[in-house]
Amino acid sequence: MSSGKTPLDETSVSPNQLSTLVTILKSKNYQEKQNKRYASAKEILKKLAAGAILIGIFLAPKPGYLAVRTLMKNDKSLNEWKHFNISYLRQTLRRMAAQKLVRVETVGRKQRIVITELGKKRVFEYGLKEIVVPKKVVWDKKWRVIIYDIPKSKKALQEHMRRTLKQLGFLQLQKSTYLIPYPCYKEIEFLRSYYGLGEHLKYMLVSKLEDDPVYKTYFGLK
């Protein structure tokens, strides 16, 4: 039976070992801070989709670099971007513009970088991978039943919907009927919009359900 001791219990830590460990940890902390400074295309698109402002000069050639730095210091509307590395942000934006994910648009008297339709679709793809249905500590005693009717000619869409609902934690009751005990209306509306299901998807809130104890056990409910 293990005594619960570790190798450190029976050895001493030398100054060199401690110094090496501190150096490693400092390097790790520095790298983590640096990583947070580099805005990915995913982060940029999400911020733009949420209404963050980026002035068109961010996509200007190199001679505009100093102007960008000055704007970052003085323009409060750009606060959301100030902790990012400016050079890397500009490089990423130029790459995104080439990919047609963002473009420069004149708004009033200013030029701003805005997200394109292709960029919006990319945000939806990110969201689809990240959305979750939060589990509630206290169950409200109601079931959420999802029913959808997708034509047989769209087998790929049927499969995408099936995989997504299972990813979110739904239990499949029948071929196109799924169950979960947690509030998920916003998440389902997102799927309805993303997959273009409209009237083909139904969200039902149910107080009584046959075989209720079986489903309670499945979801670990009391």
C-alpha cells in the first residue's frame, strides 16, 4: 500500500534545481502572456461580429503603422484591441481580407473593417463547434423535446443535425426525435438558423413524459 510519499519527501532541493524550475516557470508564464497578445482570425471575426470597431487604417500599408499605434493609444473605441500585438493583428487582418472574410467599408466619414457574409458563415461554423447546453444544478422538472423533418434527399444535413444534437447531450428517442432536460431554446434557434430548417424543426417543452424514470436515470436526475 502506498505511503503517499513523493520523491521530494526523501530528497532536498538544491539551489540549482530551484533556479532551473523558476526559469522554466517564468518562460512558461511569459509564453502564455505572449500567446494572449496574438489575435487569431477566429478571435477577430467573433469580435467584429459582436460589434467591435476596427478602423480601416489597420489594413493600410506599412507607412501607416505609426498612425495605427497613435490611434490605439488615443481612440477609446479601440480599447478592445489594445492588448494585442499590433503588427500581428495587421498581418492577420490582411490575410483575412485576402480570404474575403473582412473588407473595408465607409461608415459615415470613416472607413471601418467589417465582417463579410463569408466571415459571418465562418463565425457560425465556430459557434457550431463551441455551443453547449449548460446543465442545471436544480432541474425544473420539464423536458425539452426536439423534432425535425429533413427530406431524405438531404442525407448529409440529416447526419449533421444528428451529430450536433448528440454533441450537445441530447438523447435520441426516435429517428428524428431528441430529448434533453435542460433549457436550450437559444441553442436550438441557432441550429434552426444555421441549418435553415425553419418550420421543419419543432421545440417542445413537456411537463409529463412516458417512461420518465428511465430518462431521469439516463441524465442523472433526481
